[in-house]
Amino acid sequence: MNFQNILVEENNQITKITINRPLQLNALNKETIKELNSAFLQAEESQNTGVIILTGSGEKAFVAGADIKEFADFSVSQGKDLAASGQKLLFDLVENLSKPVIAAINGFALGGGLELAMSSHIRICSENAKMGLPEVSLGVIPGYGGTQRLAQLVGKGKANEMVFTAQMISASEALNWGLVNAVYPLENLLTEAENLANKILKNSPLAISSAIKAINAGFHCKVDGFEVEIEEFGACFGTKDFSEGTNAFLEKRKAQFRSL
């Protein structure tokens, strides 16, 4: 599929999705959200994809926010529809993909950009990265899951501080707060993302899919995460990956998983 606002590369079981609107600092608009939805669904279904890396084009921004001019004159009902459709099409989709998504944050990740990074399963960033949820400075709040995922990641107090002040935090602060897993020089960021992806690719994709479901379940108030873990743990025993993994261990060889 030809995209106007994103680039998609597939290589060695890694699919890299790059948001490519450099003149707009990769800001999210409706069309970009739709294209990302399509790209993530394609990667999810691809037998050649085990891990997805998400990043932004250029050296300034991962995603510098939403395209404000698209909703500046929205009504209450239109605002609710914007948040609901965006969460369904992209942010919840990313969080619940069966394949791990690594956000490689290469600069500004603000508003919807930080919300997209927080939807990803793992976040790493460059030393020049700046992160924040500035929505209250516009008279609105984060609407793509930011109030929920930020508190889950950094705790209620820090989330309140970031949202209420609308201030950006640095890469080192994001690391100290637990918002990102690691910080690297910008020139090394994508290499480190690929190194992390290759570590993941050594393991059972079926088990990783089950782990994503179980971990996510613990953050839903209407779901018993322990019960989901039990179900997914048991389901693993019926997979070819379990047979291969245990046999490889007993035979003292490396497992060869082929179940993408």
C-alpha cells in the first residue's frame, strides 16, 4: 500500500514504521492516524514481522502533537467522537497488538505523540528528546489515553504534575520517572531499537503474544489480570512453541521458533 504520511520498511522480521511529516514535526492528523492503523494491521498480519519499531522522520521530533487546526472549532459531541475514534483506530490498537511495538522517540513527543509512545509496549529515546502533555494550555485534556497510561507508567503524582503544568520533561527525567526504558545518543537510537528487537526475536512469538495480553489485563479495572495470566499460561502448553522450547532446553540446543 502507498502511504502519503508514513514510511514502512520490512527487514529481517522487523517492520519499521516512520511518521513522515517533517515540515509539521510529524504531527498527527486524521489521515496519518488512518495510515498508521493500516500499517500496524498489516504488520500484525504479516508472517515476516516479529517486532515493530515506530519512530519519526528527521532529528527534531517523534510526533510533536496533534494537528490542532483540524479540531479547533469542534463541538462537544465532535470532541468526544475525535477521542473515541482515535483511541480505537490507533492507540488502543497499538497497545493490544500481539507483536511488540518499540517506540524510538527521536526528539519531541508531545500531546498525541507522547500518547502514541505510551501506547507502545517499550519506549526508548534519544538524548535530545522532550516529552509532555501540554493540552491544558489549550483548554482541553489529553484525549488519546494520556491521562490513563501516564499515571500507569509514572504514578499518579508525577502524572498530575506533567498534565497540570503542561511542562515538558527531558530524556533524563523521563528515564528517572520510568517513562522510558533507556536513553541513547540520537545517532545510535535506531540501532539500539533494532538490537532490542533482535533480542525479542530470539524468543517464542506465541508466548510473547500471551504475555502482552496478560500484562495489559492487569491495568484494566474490570479484568482479573491473574485469571488472564492463568488462561494464557495454560494456552501456551498447547502450542508448537512450547514443544520446541522445552525440547530445545532438554536437548541443550537453541530453540528455533517459526510461529510468526
